[in-house]
Amino acid sequence: MHDIKRYLVPVSLEEAVRAAAEGDATLLAGGTDLMPQTRTGARSFSPTLINLKRVPGLRGVSRENGNIRLGALTTVTDVLNDVLLREAAPVLPETADHFASDQVRNSATIGGNICNASPAGDMIIPLLLLDAVVELASWNGEAVETRSMPLEEFFVGPGRTKRQPGEILTAVRFPVPGEGFIARFVKFGTRPALDISVVSIGVAGVKENGTLRRVRMAFGAVAPVPVRGRTTEAAVEGRPLTAETIRQASEATQEDISPISDVRASAWYRRELVRTLTTRILNDVSTS
Ligand SMILES: Cc1cc2nc3c(=O)[nH]c(=O)nc-3n(C[C@H](O)[C@H](O)[C@H](O)COP(=O)(O)OP(=O)(O)OC[C@H]3O[C@@H](n4cnc5c(N)ncnc54)[C@H](O)[C@@H]3O)c2cc1C
């Protein structure tokens, strides 16, 4: 069924990155993407399988130096129930609430959702709204080395990221949102929660006197990677959130997306959904 020759369960980050540096390894977190993909033959295991679950310090949410940090092994259930996130960035628990089922949420990790790099990865959308940065660790031959990059730049294409062989995603962090920050996430699937998104949309910004500033829009499942909607953002930035602004923004979405037709929906339907959901989500923001 598979060609796994070695199964490793490292108990420190150093042990994990040293093992990953030897090459030809598959990293396992919750397995909710990896196991179905290997079972269907969509991908195969490398000779070494490294289970990250026992690496200390990779799970949990913390506040550090004005940032909120989610360890890569933080599960979707952890996000849903986290008190700090509920207070400081409720869009993350709200998104977790629309993610799969309890059973999947208990295993699925934030790091896995990001590294799987699906254009439809739900947790990526609120993280783009929050200007998140990913942290990657590797073994440089003598010590553990880390680097960071904006989440927006991390994705290269469906299933492909800028993570180098041997690198482990250790965390994702974002600045603690300031006063007046609001964010919303909406997902359309054939079922409300148990399905992969046909389209997902996020909006965020600071609301002041009926306008939205520092606007962030993000779209899932409508481009090769989850994308920020910069044309849409410009159509909303600093303008009164009137029906006309919302209409123009909904039209502007069409510049930001490049959907394809697949088993879930046609490209035409996805475009219509993005228009409709953007109108809905901006109306919600304007009245909240
Ligand atoms: C029934 C079902 C429903 C689902 N519903 C949803 C949904 O509603 N929304 C959604 O977005 N997704 C959904 N998914 C997909 C999946 O649950 C998520 O993408 C999940 O977050 C993956 O996390 P994981 O820990 O299980 O990753 P894994 O399967 O363990 O790993 C996924 C990929 O990331 C790599 N990886 C994992 N962790 C790291 C790390 N720390 N560093 C480097 N590489 C790493 C692995 O090598 C692998 O390539 C669903 C899956 C199933 C089976």
C-alpha cells in the first residue's frame, strides 16, 4: 500500500528538523489531508514519515510582543475554543465553526491547513485578513534556523508553497488587532459546514464613521491560491459604506479572482457567488 521505511516521532524541534533535513520525508500533523490523499493515490508517502505531534511548543495560542501566535499544531477545535482568540480575533473561531465536523476539527491543524495549500483552505482566509506571517524552522547543519514570511507570499499554486525541503512550519503570527477592527468570514459549500468551500470570502478593516479603513478582502477557492482582493479593497477603502460603494466593490471582485470550473462548481457560478457574497458581507459590515 505504501513505501514507508522509517516512522519517526521526534520529541524536540531540533530532532524534528534534523530528521527532516535528511531528505525524502513526509511530515504528518493531523493527517486529515495526508491520509485521504495517500489513500486515493493523489500523492504518496516518502520513505520517512515524521509525525510532528509530540514536538513540544508547536501547539497552542499565545500573545507575545504585540502579536498573537498560533503554533502549527494548534487544532481547529483549539481555535474554536480559545479564549484569547475569541476576544482579540473572533473571526478565527468563527471560521473554525464552519470547518468540517467535530471529528475532523479535533485532528486538523492550522499548520496542516496552510501547508496543504489548497485554494479552498478555510483558515487561510481570516489569517490573510489579519496580515499573518508564517514561521519556518530548519536545520542548518549546526543549529535550528528560523525564517518568517508573509502568509500571502507563501503560496505558489494549488498544493505548492515556498516551504523548502527540510523546513517545518512552526507557527503563524499576526499583530493584535487594534481598536475598532472588525472582520467577517463567509463560506459557501453545498452544505453549511461539512463541505469544502465552493467559495469563501473574508473582509476586515477598522470601522470609523460609516467607512472602513485599512480594508482587507480575501477570497478562497476562486484562484490557484487563496488571494487578497486588492482591487476590491481599493473600491471600499475610506468610502462611506453605501449601497453604491458596495455595488462597485462587488463588481471590483471580478478583477481579483480567476476561478476555474471543477466538480464543485463552474467558473461562472463562482463569479456570481463572489459578487453576491461580497454584497452580503459588506452589507453586514455596514450595519454592524
Ligand atoms: C471530511 C473532511 C472535511 C474537511 N473539511 C475542511 C473544511 O471545511 N475546510 C478546510 O479548510 N479543510 C477541510 N478539510 C481538509 C483538512 O482537514 C485541513 O486542510 C486540515 O487543516 C489539514 O491539517 P492536518 O493537520 O490534518 O494536516 P495533514 O494532513 O497532517 O498535513 C497536510 C499537509 O501539510 C503538511 N504539513 C502538516 N503540518 C506541517 C508543518 N507543521 N510543517 C510543514 N508541513 C506540514 C503535510 O506534510 C501535508 O502535506 C477536510 C478534510 C476532511 C477529510
